[in-house]
Amino acid sequence: MVRAVSTLRRLSLTAALAATLTGCLPYVQNQGEYELIPTETLRDDCDLLDQFQGKLQLNLQIAGRVVRADFGVQNMQLEGYVLEDGEAFTADGSVANVSTTVDGTNECLLDQVRVHLDATPVCATQFQGQMRLAYEANNITDCTCELWFRFDGVQGNKRCEGNP
């Protein structure tokens, strides 16, 4: 015997299933412009951090678990995802054939610039993380550099309550 299910019950089951599939994600991170404020330099082969002052901005967009960010250095776009537990996100990006200056004097044609970012939200307007930026130039050691640093990402100068 087949039991009839009311239209109202079907709609509520459909709504519950849709909410589950879209994922009520367990994180709250505002989208938009963030300034990346270096807190610790782990490696800086060619004084790149000084060269990037004023360019360490990230325009963050999150859709479901997909993370996209326009990064101010070399007008790069990073793409990544929110980790399964929702407590962190990661993103990567690269650009090829970049002409730039290294160490303030060396003109370099780089084969590739790569960026990797890991971040953990602190509140809706702030996250903390680390970034690795690599300049790659085949056969030109003076142009090959890496920058690794920890940072605070702050939106609109609004740090979380209780954080200086």
C-alpha cells in the first residue's frame, strides 16, 4: 500500500533538502576589500615585502565553499576553498611572463609568480594567515626569490573586539 504525502509536507522536505545541499556553512567572513598587514616575516630573499608596501590588498569573494580573491601584487587572482570544517580557507594563484624589478635594481622577466595563502577567520572583518610568494626565473638566480610572511587581514580598519 502506497501512502499519500501532502503537498505541504513535500514542500517542507524539499526546502530542508535544499538548505542541506546549499550548506549552511559554519563560518562568517565578510566579502570585500581586506588589507594584509604583515605581522612576521619568515623569509624574504630579495626584500620583496618592502617593494609590496601598499599593494597587499585582497578583494575576497566567497560562494559556498569556493574562495576567490583579487590580489594587489601583479594583479593576480587567487582561487581556493573553505576547508571542510569551515574554520579556515586556502587559495592559490599564479601569473606567467612577468616583467618586474628585484632588489630595486635587477630587471627580471619572470617565468612565473606563484602565491599560496592559508587563513583562519578571527571574526567577520578579520582573518589571520600566512602567505608564500615565489618569483621563478629559470636560469637567472638573481631573479629567483621567495617571500613568506604571516599577516592579519583586516577589512575597513575594523579589527575584532579585543584584538589590538
